[in-house]
Amino acid sequence: MTKKVKHPVFWTVFFSLVSLAYIFPILLVFLNSFKKKAYISREPFGIPMGKQFVGLDNYVNGIEKTDFFQAFGWTLFITVASVLVIILCCSMCAWYIMRVKNALTSGFYLLCLFSMVVPFQMVMFTLSKIVDMLQLNTPWGLIIVYLGYGAGLSVFIFSGFVKSIPLDIEEAAMIDGCTPIQTFFQVVLPIMKPTCVTVAILQAMWIWNDYLLPYLCLDIKKYKTISIAIQYLKGGYGSVDMGAMMGCLVLAIVPIIVFYLFCQKYIIEGVVSGAVKG
Amino acid sequence: MSKNIKKYFPIFMLPTLLAFVIGFLVPFIMGIWLSFCKFTTVTDAKFVGLSNYRQAIADPEFMHAFWYTTAFVIVTVIVINVAAFAIAYMLTKKINGSNIFRSVFFMPNLIGGIILGWVWQLLLNSILAIWGKTIVYSPTYGFIGMVLLLCWQQIGYMMVIYIAGLQNIPGDYIEAAKVDGANSRQMLWRIILPSMMPSITICSFLTITNGFKMFDQNLALTNGAPSKMSELLALNIFNTFYGRNGFEGVGQAKAVIFFIAVAVIAVIQNRLTTRKEVQA
């Protein structure tokens, strides 16, 4: 449905300007991360030169104050491990509930749909208490929490795809002597690869950026994620070291943008095919 | 075949089921039960009937947050969807650099709410400093700030979905309309919009629920200042739980009201827009 537009040059210029405005907030943070603390609030739009320029001081300061690399490591660990576990367990579960029809499986499917409209505030207090009780308040335990809380959407997306797989393929494999486990891993899972990518992207975007769930469930004296570490820069009395803050913000944003530049195609495709009706 | 698979329940279904029970089902059911109780930890709950709900509704801050959030959702849903659709509509035409523009508009979605909140706090405070004010000067400033932030973040996401929808409209429809002599406005209203209804259903569902659930951006941008007047519902509930001792039950009752409101609105919205969908 592509067709010519009137004044193509005008629109290119127009969207270029809008794009510039779009990345301006991030450029501003980048600019200010090289500025002396006092000048960030006094001259936020100035170029950091001369006495305003502090080199990498803000970064060093921010990394020290937040233990940034440790937070980065934990965030990476929690995200990657949770996403892998979610993909493995939810794809198996979705295949099972689509192939074995009984009260339990159809009830579970409906509960998965239901869980998607429940806001986190509804369960946050009780969830954090249960997590403490079961001693799941470590990054390893958090994987189980994410599997449980993320199961709704993932099972829903996987089931939608399983419905479209013709039964004949699986039956043929079973007649040839495959056990259900072999059938799943050698026949079904390879067909589901694109769906796995979709689920992985949606869940990774959510888990990487999640603030409240890890804040409430993790033992935050020992483990912090990036979002928690950044929010912690704000002291008890509302004072913020804006210099360190700018450094941390840039450090948090740059890896994501680099990742985005490489995996853009998959990310956008994942979002589109994940946009199933809730 | 089904019987053969059935034996494998412990391997295929049990792990997810257990995690789901721990991570969602038990907290949810306990949450409903606790909303009728007075408690500080889960173990000392005492049944008090509807008193938590009465206190929640009588709380002026909660009611303010309720209307503040409703206004916020209405504004953001309209702005995000109209802007995302318009941009998607233009970018599916032949414009130089449309792929780059698409990437730029989508980018903010990958950055977390807390980080975006601080980024925008810097930007908005820097601009407002020209008049000697800050973002927490009044709840209206906070409102506009959060609207700008959420639009900036989500327009790209919805745009991507709309672009996919526009590219899926069968070329025959457009050709047929052209042959019949439709002008571009008729084309938009009679052909394109009706065939886009599935995308519109999804995007309005996502924007409504995202607007209601917004928490991180609110926390980092204004944290409810001045005097809790820029609190959205999610933050108000959080502060009731963890800000005041002895109000856990009220917080849970607020959470149940919040959940019912979100669920009812999501169902109504889904019915309304699904009814307008046409079979392609």
C-alpha cells in the first residue's frame, strides 16, 4: 500500500526535525554527564567546556555510589535466566495444555488470560510476603517469581501458535517411536522458534526495566538491579546528586541503544507479532 | 495420542503451574481475602468486613488519584493513538529515511520507566527553570510532564503495530476504491480505518492498561509532589501500603478497587472496538 506522497522532501525534513526533538532528552543527559554538578541545574543547555567540564568524574562518582557494575550484572543475570526459563517452561506447558484437554488444562488457560488484566498492585504485598516466607528473595528465586508472574502472557502467545501446528506432524513422529519429550524437542520446538523470539523480546523488555517487583521481592541490601540502584541515588531527604545521576543514566541507556541497533529487526518484529489481543 | 502425553504432566506442566500458583494465584486470592482484614503482616489478619473499603473511598487522596489517573488515561490514550496512527500512515508512504525515523521513534520503549523519569525530570526542570519553576510546582505541571513522557515513550510502540496493520491491508481494496473514484479522505475513513480496527483494538487496550498501571515514571518524575497531588493510582496504593503503618488493609482494598476498575474498562473497551471490526 505504498504510494507517492505530495512534497516528499518536506516530509523528510519534517520527520528529521521531529526525530531530533525525539532524541533531544537523551542528548541532554549525555551533555550534562560531563558537566560539573553545580552547572547542571544552573546552565543545563550549555556545552560542557572550560571550568564546567569535569571529564569522567560524574561517571566515576556514580559508579562508586551505586555499585553500578554489580547492579548491571544482576540485572543481566535475572533477565537472561528468567527469559530462558520462561521460554522453556511456558512453551512446554502451552503445548501440553493444547494437546491434553481436561478441566485442569482449560482452567489454567483461562487463569492465564485472566492474569493479564490484573495490575501488579493487586498482588504486590502478598507476593512479597510469600517470597520472603519461601526465601525466594535472591536473584535465583526471582526467576521463579518471574516465571509465575510472566506465565500468563507467554502461555497465551505460545498456545495461540500451537493451535496452528497441524497434528499430523506430531502423530507421525509418535508413530515412528518418539516419546512426547522427543516429539516436543525435535519436532514442535523447532517450529516454534519465531514465537520463542517474540516471547523472549517481550519478556526481556519487561524484566530488564522492571522496578517494583525486584524492589519488593529482592533482598535489596544485597542485590540491586539497575533501576533500583538509580532510584537509590535519591537520598532519604529528596536530595539528588545530579552529577552521579547523569553518569548512571548514560551508563544505563548506552548498552540498550547499542543492543537495539544490532537487534532492531527482531525487536520490532517481536513487538508486532506479540501484539495479540488481550 | 493425548493419553500418551498425559503421563508427562510433571515434566511439561508442573513447573509452570507451581510457579504460577506461587507467583500469581496464591497472592491474588490472599489479596482478595486480606482486603477484608486488618493486618500488618500476613499472619496476624483479623476479619473486619467492609471497613477497609469504606476507609479507601473516604480517603480524599485516593479519590483525587482516581480522577487524576482517569483524566491522565483519557488524554494519553487519545494523543498516543492519534499521533501513532498519523506517523504510521505517513511512514508507510514513500519518504526518504522512513526506516531511520521508525527506529528513532521506537527507541524510548527499551529504556526503563525509572530512567526515563529522571531523564525527563532533567529536561523539564531545565526548561521550567527559565521561569524559575520546577516540575513539582503544581499538579498540573506534573500532569503535563507525565503526559509528555508517556506519549514520548509509547507513540513508537503503537506506531510499529499500526505500520504492520497498514501493510496488511490487501492492495485490492485500495485499487478497487481508486477505480471507483474515491478521494484520499474517503479512502482513509471508508477503507483504511475500518480495516485497521484489529490494530486499533490492540493499541487502545495497551494504552489504557499502560496508562492505568503507570508507576515507575510517576515515582521518578514527581514522586507525588506537591503534597501527593500528582500521585497516580498505582503510586497512591504503594504509598498506602508502605508509607503508613496500619493501613495495609486499606491499601489492599484500594488495590482491589483498582483491579476491578481496570478489568471493567478493559472489557468494555474490547467489546466496543471489537464490534467495529470487519471481516477481511
